[in-house]
Amino acid sequence: MKKLIHCMLTLISFGVIAQSQSDTIAFTLNRQSNICIKARINNSDTLVLMFHSASTGITLLNETVAKKLPLNLDKSNTVQTWGGTAESRYSKGNTMTINGLKWENMTIYTNENSGEGTDGKFGHDLFAGKIVEIDYDKKQLIVHQNLPKNRNTFAKSGLKIIQGTIYIEASLSIGEDVYTDDFMFHTGYGGSILLDPKIGEKYTMQSRLKTISTSELRDSYNNIIKIETKQLPQISIGGESLREVPVSFAAQSSQIPMKVLGNDLLKRFNVIFDFQKNEMYLKINHLRDTPFAIKK
């Protein structure tokens, strides 16, 4: 069976047990700006998993399964990634715990790559029907039963979930021209903005922007994507505008749309996901003026 994924979209069956009205989970940011959280799967030692807002389910590295957590990987699927297709093996009937939260009867898929220093990733659907706050000032992910009182200090935005991926509206500005669209809210991507070359051609972006680097990305299955990074004058999101932001263009189009806001940009906003009403709240934080990372 073939599935369409953004670095890895999976459909799973799970049960979760919450211990209180709010559960606080500490996280760290790695060098790629990924949100890294400690977890246990079945009877494993502590693993480090990346919270991935553009994915669903649980995915572990093949290396992790081989060295840290033996699983019965007796089935496989063909998956679509940014760089092509690949085979992904999977195991059913697993349990994951994170700081008092517990998910049962989980299907775990495998792939080749994850954020630096992580053993895999988990998606936003594990918090279906909940309110999830990401506070980069305190480095906490907080799972609420109801909207927190501090939401009035945030800017409210719409939230769309398309094929398992969270989207938010943003506007890219070049001179007098403004390109407004829905973009993937992608905490798993360590860059700032990634666009399909067809978008750049349609709005003549590449020819008007200064090139600052060329490099390569690898997707979850080691497919290579060549990119050219340029300097975008301004992006507006969540009622705030940020200037001189790196925007990368892939060398070729993908079957998965490339309209991506990555976490080198998104980490500058504390965020509240309301998965009950499909709304989002954003608030600029202390990372606003942190220099952007540029991959050479």
C-alpha cells in the first residue's frame, strides 16, 4: 500500500492517558533547531525523539531499532518523500511514555534520518483533541485540557491540517510584491523557508533575490535534495514581520508540495495549538533577533 507523507506521515491507532489538566514536558533544541524530547518505548532505555508538526505517528531510525529497541518489523509500506519513494518497515502494538503521558497500541515506522542527536520523531496527532503550548522561553511543551489564560497575549491565527501536516498563513514580501499562501508549519525542518522552484519562477523570486549559499538536504530516507538559499527581505506571520530571512529553493519539484516554514524561523514564536477548534496562537519570544542559520 502506498502512502503520501511529509518526511513521514502515518496513520495509527492509539490510546493516551493524561495525568492532570496540564502536563509539562521539558525539551531541548539541537543545532538544527529541532524540539528534542525524552521518551521510552516498550521497555527501552530513554530515547530522544523529535516533535514533528509536519508528521503524524511515530518513526524510529533503523539504527535505533538495531541497537536500542528490537521491534518485530514484519510489514512494510511504500512511502512518498520529498526526494522520491522508499520502503518503510513497521511494527504494531507498541507503547510509548513521555513524562507521565502514555500512548498504547501504537504502530511504529522506521526510516534513515532524523534530527541531529535524536532516535526518531513523533507527530502532532498524538495530541488530538488537546491544547498544546510550545514555550521556547522556558523550553517546555505543555499539554492542556483547555486554553490557557495567557492566550490573550498571543495573536490568533487559523490552523489547517492537510494530509497530516499543519499549515498556517504567511506573507513573503519582495519590494512592493507580496506572496501570501498557506505554508507547512514544519518543526522538523531546521531551515527557515523552503520553496518549490515553480513558486520561485511564478513570482520571479530567484532572479530578484541575492544568493547566499548552495547546499544539499537529505530527506528521511537519504534522498538528496539540492537547494539554493537566498535572502528574503521580509516575512509576515502571526502579526509580526521578520526581515532578512533565508529562503531556500529546491533544485527540482517534488510530489509533496514544498511551501515550508522551518523551525529556525518558527522557534522565534511561542505557539499554542488548539486541536479542538483548529486554531493557533503565536507570540514573538526572546529568540526573535537570534541570527538565522545558513547551511553552506
